[in-house]
Amino acid sequence: MDNKGTRLCVISLLCMFLAPLVIFMIAGNFMSGDISGATADAYGVMIPLDIASYIVAWVLAIISRVKYKNRFSLVLIILYGSLLALSVIGIIVLFCVIMGLF
């Protein structure tokens, strides 16, 4: 990691893929021993943190691309855009299957 742009990209990559896993593992450990309202509380904390980590990943990749003209950030932006497009397509297909259109 020779420059700040690459560091931002690595942090962005960690926010996109590692942070959600850690959040779900922590919440899973929190929920495993309790069956009361802890599940709803854990999801109430887990989902906003997950969304925030995705937003931070996008912002860091864009900052790295604009400020440092880093090629790694371009690859990350393309990867993130592809994942977003596949997610939207998957949600549309799932909605159509549930509604009985397929």
C-alpha cells in the first residue's frame, strides 16, 4: 500500500465485504442465548450498520477515484455497481416469483 488512494480502497473493500459479516456474527452471538425481544433489538441495530457500511464503502471508493485517480478504485466502483445491479435484478425476480408472474 504505497499511497492513500490504495489505502482508501482497501478500507472500502473491508467495509463492503467484511463489516457486514462481522456485524451479523456479533448479532448472531448476541441472539443465540436469548429468545425474548433481543432478536428485534439486534436486527434494529444490525441493519442500519450494514447499510452504513455499504454507503461508506461507496463513498471511500469514489473519493479515492476522484482525489487520487486510483485504478483500484475504478475496479471497485465497477464491482460495486455490478453487485448493486445484480441485487436489484434479484429483488425484481423474487418479487415476480412471489406475485406469480413467473
